Amino acid sequence: MKANRLSKTKGQSTVEFAFAIVFFIGFMLTIADIARICYTWAGLQFAVNEGARWGSVQNGISSTTDLKNKIIAKGQELRVTINSNDITIYYPAGSRTSLGYFTVAATSTVTLTPFSGLLLSVAGNHSGTYRVAAETLIRNENF
């Protein structure tokens, strides 16, 4: 009688493990995507800060292209993809040579794993990507 009962439940633990491992792997992939998003944001913020700092000590940058190239180069050092079109430089005073403040902003896109994309689609993001933004405000220095 006892052997008969064991033979009916022999594969139960294997089936339970198969269900549990799917959720565990999905959870780990989601944690990895969140870590990639945080890393991208930190790298993007650092690149924007360094580019703005460099731009603030250049007394009247000849063009914003130089500043964008500096931000892109710093992003490449950190393995963060930044496109030139995703960088915005705003001079409220209207002049690059004034001692006013200027703002540098940039965005980058992180492609998510399908499981994380599925979770974000529940939250309303159906593209499978996540846009990360960074912005800094800095004062022009007169040297």
C-alpha cells in the first residue's frame, strides 16, 4: 500500500521545481535589468556632469558639437551609449560666453530582456525598452 502511494507522487517535486525555476530565473533577469538601468543612469549622469564641467571652463565654446562630443566620449569610456541627437544644451542667457548658467541633458535607451519587458508592459511600457535621462545645471566660469 505504501509503495503504491509513493509511485503516484514520484514526479511531484520535479514538476514543482520546474514551475519554481521559471519564476526564479525571471526574477533574476528582472534584477539584472534593473541593475543595467541603474548603471546606465549613473554613467549617463557622470558623462553629463563631466561634459558640463568641461564646457563651463571653456570660455565661449566654438560650437555645442565640441561639448556633445566630449559627453559622448565620456559615455563611451563608461560603456553607455549616447547619441548626439539625444543631448540637449540650453543657454538661458542666450550667449555661450556669458557668465550665466547653462543646462546639459541627455537620454539613453536600455533594451530589456523579454521577461522584464513583459513586466513593464503591465505597467504601460509596451516597447521593451527603457529610456534613462540625466540632466545637470552648471555655471559658466570666466578664465
